Amino acid sequence: PQALGYLFYLTALALLLRMPAAWPTAWRQHEGSGAPVRTFAVVVLLAAASVPTHQLTPVQLTISVAGLALVWRRVPRALPIFLACAIAAWAVFMATPYLDGHLAGVVGDVGRVGSSLEEGVQARVAGSAGHLFVVRTRLVLSAVIALLAVAGFARLVVRGGKAAVDRRLVVLALAPALLPAIQSYGGEVGLRAFFFALPLLAYFAASLFYPPGLSRVSLRAVATTVPALLCIVAAFGFARYGNERADFFTAKEAGAFEYVYDHASPNSVVAVAASNAPWKSEQYELHRYLMANKLESWDEAAERGNWDGVIAELIAKMNEGGVTSYLVITRSAKAGTDLVGDRPGAVASFERAIMRSRWFRVVYSNSDALVAAAGGPS
């Protein structure tokens, strides 16, 4: 959903930035070929399609389009109003069942910029030494990109004054900064804001080395660009793939969930030890989902090594549907908890307790995953 929404977002902005005429003129005269009208129609279609596609993207698109409409008269000011109405209509008519139980979580973060950023940044600087290195590399790399963009903006101003800077691009680069004031997005709003701003930050960062209108590439520009790119690429390797031990799912892990989906009944509970698992890829609406490490008794059990309370709580929740439910423990769940948790080995200890428990029976296992059935008929 995020990838598709991002495609809609970038395409809509690209079309608006190339709007060939002001909207009032295009509406009255059609500009001969009607290109502005067609462009506007495609943008409206993309904007409408983004609303049910992803939760955050249409909000950012509305903010960005509103900013463009304020600084550039070719973008109709009715467009962000249309987008806001489309988001409201979706919430009222289609998302009501979700909002009935989650409205406080959706609107409760409005205006709480500090807590949103703290949840998204400070709370993530935790875990094992390896994970701390990866997180700090990500923060430093993001800061470097932002500083390069600021330096590129400054160079544009120095070279040609404020007139040399396209204010539309400045608006689009700054617009995502408003997102933390609207939603914490489960602690990821800082990441998503940077994601939406990144194409514009990349443009301004590139302008530091190659300002627009440069007649030829100098040796000095190449000599500064190459080391900068090598450093960025090296840091990117750690930032993007540093947690691969937990983020990567093996074929054997996927096989465990294939077994579950082949045998689970509608209304079965599909439980995992932790969120790192290749689940919810099919039959999403047929089952209820549960993470054992989110249970209230998990932290105390992990500290003491006594899992009786967790197993009792888990069994009670898994038996609610009256059908056989399944618990899956994967290699990636162990790795993920060891990376970001403060009690390495907790999932492995929990797995041993499950294998000894009379409340569970192992129905599938391989070197990377274990499936245990609980409740319902044997």
C-alpha cells in the first residue's frame, strides 16, 4: 500500500509541477488541446485512488497540494479541498467500523509533535549493540542528506538570489514536516515524513554539487561528488540491511505459515511469538491475530524465565473461537527480539516452554520454525 500510494503521490505532484496553464484559463479556453484539463483530471483520479489505498499518503498529498496552490496559481485551490473531502468521506462511509474502536488513536496525536517524534526517534534508539549501530547510522545518514539539501539550497541562493530557487520545490520539501503534528503513525511518522521529503531533499543536495544551469561539469565537482556518494552508499548498506537477520524470512519460515493457512479454520487465532514473521499474506480477513510478546505477562515472564502465566493467557485468548488455533515461532522472531529487545534469548526460552507445555502440541517444525496447535478438536 505504501509503495502504490507513493507512486500516486509522486506522479500527481509531477503532473501538477508541469501544469501547462493556469486552471481558470484552461477551464474557459481548453488551451487548444485541452492539456491542462486532462492533466487536472488525471491528478484528481490519482488523488481519489490514493484515499483508500493508504492511510497516510492522501493526507500528505493534501498538504503538499495545498502548499502548491498557495504559491502557484496554476494549481486550482479547489484541489486540496476536494482531497480533504475525499478523505473525510472515506472515513465516514467506509472506515467507520475501524474508527468506532480506534478513533482516539487516530485523532489523539493531533498537535502532539514532541511525543510523535519521541516515539519515532528516541524510543527506537534501544536494543543490542548491533541494533544501536544500525539505528544511529540511519539517523546520521538522514541528517547528512538534510544538511546537504540545506547547503544546496544556500548555494542556489548565493549564486542567483531567491529568484534562482523554485519556491514550489521548497514548499514540497517542507510540507512533510507538518505530518508529526497530525499523527504519530505508530512511531513511524518521522520516517514517513523523511520519505515524502526525500525526492526534494535529493534535488537540493544535488544542487550543492551541480547547480541548475551549470554549463559543464568541472573536475572539482566530480572530486567532491564521488567521495560523498561513496560514503552515502556505504552508510546505506548498514541503514537498509543492518537488521536483515530479523527482517529476512527464509523459505522454511514461509512454509510454516503455509501449513497454518492450509489447516486453519475461519475464526482461528494465528499467534506468533513476535512481529517478525511472514504472516498475514493470505486469508487476512478469516483469522484473528495475536503476538505473544505483547501480552501483559510477557515482560515479567521473560525476566524470570517462568512462562506459565504467558501460556495461560495465550491459551485463554486462542480458545475463544472454539476452533483449533495455531502458534508459530520463527527464527526471525528470535533474531528480532534479540536485536531490539532488552532480554536476548526470551523467544528461544518461550519456545522451549511451549514444547514442554501440555496445552500445546507441535504439529509442524523445521530448522527455522515451529507450529503448535492449541484448543479445539485434536
